[in-house]
Amino acid sequence: MPQQINLLTPILLAPKRYFSALTLLQATGLLVAAGLAAAAWMQQRDRQAALDHQALLARYAAERQQLSVAHATLPAPQDVNSLQQQLQPLEAGNAQRRALLASLGSEGGRMAGQRHSDLLALIARSLPESAWLSELHYAPGRVELIGGTLDTSVLRPWLGQLGAHPLLVGQELSALRVERRGAAEGAVGSHPLLEHGGLLAQSPLPVWAFRVVSAPAAAASAASGGAR
């Protein structure tokens, strides 16, 4: 009796194995290698972070030391009241300088004869021949003249001429102090000179030192009355 043999029967074929031992071993090896690589990378990151942290702590300690040294070198705090007392004279001086600068800056708009330079020119031009100046201090509303003379009688006419200047209206020039400096031997007729703060009088006449200060007329009159 004839028989039929089918060689394609699935039962006779070798079964497929999807997860063989080799596949599992290869997958395990890849996972282990990836884990080791990740662990090495994380360890490297941790070491770098630790180094950065140590550097940051060292820099913080250095800056803290510098701050302590700077704080130790600071001057002791001063009292506010004492600072205010020291500031007041400086502010007053600045105010006076600003007023002087403002008055000098506005001189260009003044009329001829009312400028500060005109007053100074009058002092230099009208100074008697027998008198001289060693110091001249000028501020708006105040003139101080320090010098010497061989003849005290020329002072009052000269001061009267200066007092008529428009910038000294309401002011009075008075010789607050006139004292004799003495006489020096020398040739007659030579003019006294002032050199290096010392008086070189080459005249047998006595030398008189004077100091003239301008003051408001009312104050000057009151001072004169009190002196009498």
C-alpha cells in the first residue's frame, strides 16, 4: 500500500528559540558595561563637584579674611555732633568764597568807578608818598590796610578820600592802631622800604605803623563813643 511522506510538516522542523542562553548572556554583558560606564561618569562628576566645592570654600575663607582685615583697619566711628561742628566752619567759608566769586563775577556789569578793581586802583594811586602798605585784605564791604608812615597827618585826608568811594558807602575807615616803630639812622630823604617782613627805614624821622579797617558807620560811631 503506498504512503505519502510530507517533509514540510512543522512538527519535524526545529523549534525557534527567541531567548537563547547566548542572547541573554550578550544582553547581560551590554547592561553591565553600560552600568559601569554610567557609574564611572557619575563618580567623575562627584569628584569634580567636590573639587569645585573645596575651591569655593577656600575662596570664601580668603575673602572673609580680607574683610576682617579691612574692618580692623577702619577708623573708629566719630560722633555726629563733632562732625557737624567741624563742617559748619567749612560751609561758612565756602559761602563767603561763593559770595566773593559772585561779586567778582558780576563786576563786569558794574559802571566805571564802582568796580572792585577801581577801589584797589584808588588805594594804590592815592597812597601818600610818606606812607606805604605791607598788607592789604579786601572783601566786598570790608577793607583792611596795614602799613607804615613817616607822617601821621597824611592818614586822615587819605582815609577820607578812600571813604568817598562808592563801594565804601556806609562804611567808615578808622585807624584802629597807630604806634611808633622807632627811627633808623641813614641818609636823609631816602624812602623807607619793606623787605622780608622787616622795616628798613633810611630816614632820621620816626616810623609809625598803622592798621585801618573799614566798618559800618553806625558801628564805628558806637565804638568811638564807647572809647570816649
